[in-house]
Amino acid sequence: MKDVYMDNAATTQVKKEVVESMIPYFTENYGNPSSIYKKGRNSKKALDESRDLVARTLGATSREIYFTSGGSESDNWAIKGVAFGNKDKGNHIITTKIEHHAVLHTCEYLERNGFNVTYLDVDKYGMINLDDLKNAINDNTILITIMYANNEVGTIQPIKEIGKIAKENNIYFHTDAVQVIGNIEIDVDELGVDLLSLSAHKFYGPKGIGALYIRKGVKLHPYIHGGAQERNRRAGTENVALIVGLAKALELAYEDLESHNKYLIRLRDRLINGIMDRISNVKLNGHIEKRLPGNVNISIEFIEGEALLLSLDMAGIAASSGSACTSGSLDPSHVLLAMGLPHEIAHGSLRLSLGDFNSEEEVDYVIENLTKIVQRLRDMSPLYENVKGDN
């Protein structure tokens, strides 16, 4: 039995070069970067160089990069920080119904604390309507937070256009870019974003480390109080080893982005076409063209997602039914429901997310096994029996 990992949107394998870059900062260069002696200075140098690399990759300055524990913390800090830091100006926030729960639950928390939130609808592809965004803005709007690309269906939002709208109305704009780093070139000035979240484990780096870009001049509250780390905005001794790993993973991700994307798109299209050709009553979710290169999200009718995932696992295939953060829930995806899918079809959703370590052979193995599994599960389904009977 093969061991096929196709859940790269949930997390990725740490690349060998990344592991090697981190090891010295667990061993000989383990000093606290706030210390003045040599071991501390060595750690501080690595910390500064890593911050510089992240800044260059995003088109930012090093003083605009803040290290966090990952995407969820970055999202929380961006949204709560702007909300509480600007409540003298207004209390209205705009987001979408298909955001990651790190954004949605943060907005719900703020609603319980005196803020008003507008949740924009999306179309059947998971795309927002820019006119809906413009119409939602009022005199009390202080923040727009819209993800760059959806973690479940891969749809890429018109971030540059959103940034322009935000700037014209003097509103801060935050984007959760966790899924796009390593897939799309980023220039924060060109995009017009004021805050941007990223997480290393989505681009072959370690878990537990991320970053938040905060444009110079953005008014927001500090996130953790204590020491003077991260320019007095996020206290706590920096995890130098993981920060070095993040920077190395980011460097590798953008070394040859064009060929990386071509490879993933080739695998993705082979997987989509193979599934569509072999299995009936299947719907591709997300935008057909404006989607992440490695994302395949499908709904298979007359199938329960949980049974499908367990059967795939028995065949050595790791996949998901949507966001990794809600994989333990039996509820259908909030993203698919917001896109207009009925509950019974949303329940049969499957996300296969490809990465650098996948191959055409693995794609063919998934197509072959998925076809057999779907047929076996449908043979046990009374709903499918009725459909066969009608035909």
C-alpha cells in the first residue's frame, strides 16, 4: 500500500534544507537574542537576517514584520489590535462568510464586545462582489479583513481591487494570506494591504511560527504584554530556531515560483480531469481559473464525507473534507454552504491539496482508488439506489 499525502493545505512536510538551517539554533547558537554576550548576539543576528528576508519577500521593510506563533495568532492580533486601537474612530468591521475560523471567531468575539460586523456573501465560486463591499462601508468602518485565497476551495479574491477600495475610504485592510505564500508573488504596496498574515507550516516550514506584516503608521494595540520584544508589541523571547526555519522555507518557496506553479497546476488538472472522467455526479468547487495551483475541492453526491475519508485512509491516502481546524466536526463546510451548496452535497465534499512532494504516479493512484471507493460506498447507499432506479 502506498503512503500518499494530499493534505498540503492543512500542513506541509518540512523540507530538509529548512531542518538543517534550524539545527544550529537548537545547539551551539541557543542564546537569548536580547542578551549582550556572543551567543545572544549570534541569535540576534539570525533574527535580524530572517526578518530582513521576510520583509524583502513581501516588499516591506524589516520594521514592519512581526513574528508570531502562526496564522491564527496573526489574524487575531491584526483584527483585535485594529479594533481596540481605533474604537475612537468607529466600531464597524467588514469580512466575508467564508473566512478561516481564526477570523470568523475573532469577529464574533468582537461582536460580543460592542463591535458591529458585516459578513459579505459570496457567489457560487466563492468570490465576493466588490459592489457589495462598497455598499457595506459606512462612517464607522475601521477595518476590512478578507482572505487572499480560501483554504478549502482555493478561490483567489481580487485583493488589489479591495485594497484600492479600502484606501479610497481611509479604512485599514487586513488579508489572511496563509494559503497563498509560496504560490503567488506578494508586494504589499502593490496590493494595498495594511496587515497581512502568514504561517510557515503552509510552505514547508515548521509549525508554531508565523508572521504579521503591519504597515508603518497603522494604529493597533499590542498583543502580548511583558518584555520589549517585537518592538514592544509582542512580548516573549523569540523562537530563533523556528524563525530561521520560516525564513529559509520562504526563501526556497520563491526561488523558482513559476516552475513550481506549473508543476502543481499540471498535477491538479490531471487529478480533476481524472476524477471527472471516472466518477459521475461530481461537482468541482471553487473558481475554475482563479484558484490556488494545488487545490482540488469536489463534492461527490450520495456519499458521506467521513466514510470517504476513512476509506481513503485505509488505502494510504491522506485527504480532508475541508479546513483542518474543523476536521473533527461532522457539520458541513461553512464555506460550501455560503457558496450555495445544499447540506446533503456539502456533506460529501473532499479536498485534495497537492504539494512539492506529490507525483503523477500518486495522482493516478488516488484517481484509481477514489473511483473504487466511491462505487463501493454508493452501492451501500439507498439514495443512490433510487437514482439508479430512476435511470
